[in-house]
Amino acid sequence: MAGAAKSGHQLQLLDFWVSPFGQRCRIALDEKGLPYEYLEQDLANKSELLLRSNPVHKKIPVLLHAGRPVCESLIILHYLDEAFPSSAPLLPAGDAYARAQARFWADYVDKKVYECGTRLWKLKGEPQAQAVAEMLDILRTLDGALGDGREFFGGAAFGLADVALAPFTSWFHAYERFGGFSVEEECPRLAAWAKRCAQRPSVAKNVTPPEKVYDFICGLKKRFGIE
Amino acid sequence: MSSQQQPAAPVKLITAFGSPFAHRVEVALTLKGVPYELVVEDLANKSELLLAHNPVHQSVPVLLHSGRAVCESLVIVEYVDEAFHQATAPRILPADPYHRATARFWADFIANKCLRPMWLSMWAEGEAQARFARETKESLGVLDAQLEGKRFFGGDALGFVDLAACTLARWLGVLEEVAGVRLMADGEYPALRRWAKEYVSDEVVRRSLPDRDELAAFFAANKERYRSRVREAVQQQ
């Protein structure tokens, strides 16, 4: 992607292939039709660019816009929406209440899904059972938020809350296998929503296939000595 | 009682005594010139109103505007900033997208890297307590450097990040006394100390800041409950 950095928008994304947080940004950039340069980072050996761009957290994703860094995936989503307002809005303009609802659900996903999911695959015995119970509660809450007849969290338009959760749909498969449940059975509306998201080119292109996520987690478990 | 019908305030805020999160919203509403009515909850005995309007988290604050609920304090602050925006009212978040991203970044840092370990360091024990205290102090150092001679995190005027950090201005000192855990030793974090004084003296802030002694009594009364909850949370990790 040699010419991308020289394109009009000068957008670069420091990212890691399987990161659902990075994928949120990739989805948003594609939804908005914004060309960017993808820069895969070696997290075991962090680059000068990454450390300079995110000195506080030293984490991906980081969006660079004309060299200026924006960190934290949901903050990047807001930034893209505000800096590029004319293309495919992630938040509905002029409706403060709808925007607040979208932010609430994006925040909920951020607070709950990854942390609980990590406990689910990392722990064993009682703590794992606890994590499974919590994950079911989280997924059912999201299922309820979708309700009946809504295509996406905000209604007819694919938006902020959908982008926040979409990459995690690939992690559902791993949660199901480690947790012994089925999202389709427990949360049919959420499962249907996931299928709808998967049909969008931005999601299909950027989200890691579920089997690969599962293999990645198995690799992590081996590395941490968890069997 | 006046014989005239007072119009009902269009905005209600469900709150609880001592909540720094509800305080953020009160300051935001006052900055934007929005009259509001407080509905004070007893969190040990949550009302139907609260449970109906915040079924997901069952916590305060909850803003009710024309009957519709907005939850999560910083989401509410952004909502207030947008829904009640007028040319004459101050902006809580700046207008420029990059500056907005920066403000959101620091609010997120404060919430996750500062306030969370701070609370845990007050009530945890042993090695976990030491770890949380270290993490908090490191974050306080980062914030102290971030202020770099500015009056407020927002610059000359109070803004989004100052509201996010409000806990550090009034609540931290009280918690240190009640829990017996000192995070800000004398002479440490001079910029942050100065900011805390500016914050609690601000004319708008003062209207919704809880009294120090009442706050201390409140935390002291709930000490054991905090300790057992934190013990459980640490065990889960």
C-alpha cells in the first residue's frame, strides 16, 4: 500500500492483525470510504513509531492523521466521524438522544465483552463458570437492546454501537466452545444481527474468521501455560 | 406554598449522596444554564424509577429529559453539551475534532488508570493493595505533568476532563483520611494539588460539591461493605 500515506487524507493505522479494537477502526475507515495505510505492529517488540504515538498506553490501535496520533478505538471512531462528517456517519447528526444511546451501548461493549471473554477462556473451575454466567448475561442484555424489528443497534443505519461490537462476533465462537453454550440458541436476535453485519463488505474484509480467533486463543493458552 | 403553578423542570437528575459521577452531571447542567430537579436515591433501597430507567447498570446518575433516560455520567455530560448547546453557553468539550479526541483520551485515562485503581487501593489488602496504589500514583504523576501550568485541564475554563477528574479534587482527600491510605503525600503532585484547589473553589462547582465532613461520615459508615466487595473483586481476577 505504498501510495496510501501520500493520499489526500494522510491516514495511517498502527494495528495488530487479530485485535478486535483495531478492527473497529478498519471497519469505520472502510464504511467511510477513507483510504489509509495499515501498519502491522510487532507487539513483542514495539516500534519507535508506536511508542512515540502512544507513550501513555503503548497500545494499538493508533490512528495517525497527518502525523497526529489519536488513541483508544472508540475515541478513534468518534474522531473519524467528526473529522470526516460528510461520509457515512457513525452517529446520527442532530439527534443528541440517539447519539447518547449509541455511546451508551458502545461503552457497555467496551466495559464488558473483552474482559469477561478473557476470563472465560483463561480461567478454570468456579471462576470460569462465573465468567460464563456473566457472558450469557452480557449477550442477553445486548440481545434485548436490539429488540425485535431493529436491524442495527441504532435502527436502520449501521452505526457506532454496531462497529464497537462487530469484531467480537468472531470471538463468540471461541466463547461458545470454551463456555459450552450457543449464541444462536441463547440470543437469536444477536445472532441474526451478527449475520447481517458479516454481510457488510467492511466487516467481512476486516474481521478475523472465527476459527482463526479460536486457534489464536489456543496459542495464547499454550504460551501462558493454561491447558 | 405559592398559589401559582410552577412549571415542572424538564430535566430531572437521579442522584445519590456523595456520587462524584452525579456531581459531574450537575456541574455540566449548571454550566449550560439548564434548570433541573434532583431525585435523591437510597442506593441500599433502589426505587422503581431508577430500576426502570437504568435497568442495565442500576446506578446513578440517570438524566431524565422529557421522560427519556440517559445513563453513564460522561455520556450524559456529552448529551448535555449537545442537547443544550447555545451560542452563549460555554462548551464542555471543545469544538475541534482533534482537541475533542484529546479530551476524551484524558477522561478515559482518568477513569481507567486513575479512579479505578484509586478506589481499589483504598479498600484492598496486601500485595494487591500495594499494586493498585503504585498504579494510581504513577497515573497521578502523568496527570500532574499533563496540567503543566494550566489552570484547568481544559485550559482557562473548566471542561470535560476537569469533570472526569472531579473525584481527585474533593473525594480523594476524604477517602485517604477514612481508609488511612495516603496517595498524595505532602509536596507531591504540586500541579494537581493546585488544580484541586481551583476546582473546589470554582463558583459553579461549589453548588453541587458534597460537604467534606458529611462525605467522610458517609464513607466511614460504608467502609466494611467496600472492603468485602473489593476483596471479592480481587479474588475473581
